[in-house]
Amino acid sequence: MAKAMAEEDAEVAQKLTKVATADQVAAGRVAVDNISRRLEVHAQSQAAANVRADAAFAGLASDKTAVATAAASMAAAQPRRATSRAGGTYRGAQCARAAGGSVVSPSSPPRVAVLAAVPSAAAAVFSCPLVLDWTMPVEMMTARMTSCPLNLQLAEMVALCHVSTDEPGLLGSVACLRVYEKGVERIKALQRDGGGVVHGSVNTKKSERMDKVVKNKGHRYLKELYWLHGVMPQLFKPPAEATYQNMKGTSVDASTLQAILSREADALGLAPGHAIRVVTKARSNTLRALLAAKVGRAGATITVEHILSSSPFSELLAQAEKNVRQKYA
């Protein structure tokens, strides 16, 4: 019997060694997420390179055609020189004297200048990988906010205020949408007025999704971050320092935030047991309700346009948009 129990214990132990622990499963999920994100970045970079290459080949073909046409036109328009002159005293055609005094032999071949410049009538080629690539740019915030205490959620929002590309971000999402919408308007103008070549088409579903990400998520984050900057401005960095690496370790002190929220609750006359007074219970939607109550009390609404035109958000957005244009140019 003891032998049988020992064999059973050994069999159970062997099975347990084959079962992954929760930590191992979590580590595996993180690794898979990182690999998926890198593959998405690589795919977008490759798609951007393909669009640029197609545009370059199309432009080169257009340039060659235009130059060849110009050269042929000039050659056809070149006047033919007379080969003889009546009453000449020299053998063959008489030499003509140039205006500067130098003698030009009639037997010399005519000099034809070849223009290397492309005529202005050549069609422009539109190339914008951000518009013509149908995949969502990696800079867009597609992930949902983590369900955790308010101080951790606010820290996650502040970390999204970086200006780097190739990483999801709040300002990167706004910048991508701006560059995307300008590209779409240019395509519409070319299709309406002509005079240009567009390699690709606009994905309306992508347009709608990008717009929803910015309006439904980005605008909500901006309002909460605008309030946070007013009470804890030290959490935000200037554009030169607001890289993804520098911002991802942002933390919001829970006790400091708790004291600030308690003062806000006192000013609005909220109940002593209100969730906003306990930072471990409060969430992002709790803070939104507090801010809405403040707006109702003050009677002045802070718009997203005002937030993006104020410091430091205006400077951060300008740098983020510059980086996005450089990546997708």
C-alpha cells in the first residue's frame, strides 16, 4: 500500500511539473504581446516603404517621359544651317562670323542643349503611407484603460503624453489623426481638380476608427490630464524630454492625490463616504464625475481645443506631430 501511495505521489508530482504556473502564463502573455506589437510595427514600416517605392518609381517614369519629350521637341525645332552660299570664294560653305568676332565653321555639328528640368505640367504623385496603408498606425491608443486605483490610472495617462513614434500615445493619436485628415483632404482635391496621381485609396473604416479613438478616449484623457496638470504639474515633461522611455515610469503619489481630491470634495460639499475621497476606490470615471460637477458649479466648460492650445499640451502636440510627419513622409 505504501508503495502504491508513493507511486501515486510521484505521478502527481510529474503532472504538476508539466502545468504552467500563473506567473509563467502571465510572462508568456507579455512575451506574446511584445512580439505582436513588434510585428505590427515592422508591418507598418514595410508598408510605408512599399508606398514610397511605388511613388518614386511612378515619379521617375513621369520624369523620364517629360524629359524625353522636351528633348525631342527642341531637336525638331533646331534650324537647319545652309550648306553653301552663292558666290562664295572658299571651298564649301563660306564661314560665318559670330557676333563676338570668333569664326564658327559651317561644318561643325549644331550644339543642342538638353534640359534636365522637368516641365511644370508633369503630374504630381501623392504618397502618404499613413493614409494609403489600411492598417491602424501603431501610435493610436487601441488598448483599454486598466481597471485599477485612480492614482495608477492617472499615471498611465501621463505616461501616454510622450512624443515618440512606434509606441501608442495620447499625443501621437491626435497627431496621426491630424496628418491623416490632411492627407485625405489632399486626395479629395486631386480627385476633384486633377493634376495628380494617387497610388491607393482611403479606407473609410480606418478613418472612422481613428476618429473614435481620439474623440471617445483621447478627449476624455485630455480633460482629466488638464486638471491633473493644474494640481501636479511636475508630472509632465517638456517635449525634448517627453520620450516614451522617459515617460513610461511615471508614478502618481497616492497620498498626495488623496489630499488633493479631499479638498476638491470638500469644495463641492460631497459626502464623507464619497468614493472620490478614497483613492483606492476612486477610478477615472469617478474623477470625470467630479470634474463635471465643478463645471456645473462654475458654469464654464473647458474645451479640448483650449486644452490643446495651452501649455504644455500645445508644445507636446507640436513635437509629436513633427515626429509623425517625419515617420510617414
